[in-house]
Amino acid sequence: MVHSNSFAFGNSPDGCQFCFNGEDYENYSLGVKKVNVGSTLRFDLTNNISFNSDFKYLRSDVVQQFQPSFRFGSINVDVEDNAFLDAGLRQTLLDVGQTNAGMAKFLNSLVTAL
């Protein structure tokens, strides 16, 4: 089975547990759970005295999903001077003459933090 994704995330011919699916981040309508309870009570104690009471309880839980953003190729890593680059990867890149590496970032942090 061929799973096509996008120009940025490629294809996964055998499926992929960690592949990006844009529909995971789309809300066609908000998820809303509502509870509304209300009551009014009136009781006449005498012709001149009455007891009145109102009760209301409202609760709305709204589930909103945010679309993550992407940065394609706008992040550049200096292979020789970046202290966070793995030493083995640094040497592999330098061996093929790559001193600058372009990266892309999937900014999903806000989505997963909610």
C-alpha cells in the first residue's frame, strides 16, 4: 500500500508509524461538550408570602486544535562550529565536504503542550 504525504514529508510505501498526517491537525468543527441545567421554584407559603428560587449550572468544554507550522530550509547549521552536533555526524559531513547543513523544523511544540 502506498501512502503519499506531501512534497515536504515524502512517501512511505509500506506505511509509517511516525509519518506526518495533516488531517490529524484539522478541525472541521470544534469539539464542544455542554452541560446546561436550570430550574425555577416558586412556593406560596401564604397569600402574602411566597418563596422563589432559581438555579442554573452551565459548563462548556471546547476542544480546539492548532495547526503546527513549518520552517523549510531556513535553518542553517555550521557543521564545524556547532557544539550540539554529534561528533560522528560532524565528521561524516566534513568528510564529504559539507560545512553548512540546511535543516527544516516541524513546530509541533504548542500543539503537543495543549
